[in-house]
Amino acid sequence: MRSRTSRMWWGTAIEAPDPGALARFYAELLGWPIVHEEPGTAVVAPPQGAVYVVFQQATGYRPPVWPPADGEQRPMMHLDFQVGDLDEAVAEAVALGASPAPVQPQENVRVLFDPAGHPFCLCRDDG
């Protein structure tokens, strides 16, 4: 990409019925600050500021279904987080408001749902 510069940063936007609440969940989960908040939008970024996650207001929001099911809202994306202690990371995420998915397809990965129903994965660092 020719327009890429050393000051470029990247991120993703996630729809939610309450973007401020979902931003607070991920800010606590990741230990990142909320760097911007206004009605309908909240932004979480690490202290070094190279990455961001925007949470945007979504009218008529329907949480995705995981595993995917015919005729239901499919997950369009999910976040993966590498962790050292899988059980501890799951317990922390649940304490913050996440819920474990009923289907867990891998031994070293736990699928959870954030408070808005988006699936995300905690992946054990086996390295």
C-alpha cells in the first residue's frame, strides 16, 4: 500500500446495542483505556496507540449465533486473544460479563460471547 506511513494505525469497528458498555468490557479485559467516547461511539486502544477498536451504535442489532446456524445471523468476524493460563483468562472474562459458548471445538481454545453476543476466542499460548 503506497499511502502507508510510519504513523499509520489500524483497527476494526464492532456494532453493539450499547457501544459504551461493550467498550468498557473490552477495556477491562485487555487493560486498554477508552480513548474516545461520544453518543453512539466508543474507542479502545492500547497505551502505545498503534491499534484501536471502535464500538458503534447499531439500531436493530441482532447478536450472531455460534456455531453458525441456517437462517440465523452469522458471525462476520471475531477477536482472538492469546493467553498464558486459559482457565484463569476464562474466569476473568466471565467475571467481566462474558459467557462461555456451549460448543468448545478445541482443547487449547475457549469460545466466549461478549456482553453484546459477539463470539471471541481465548487461545492458550503453547509456545
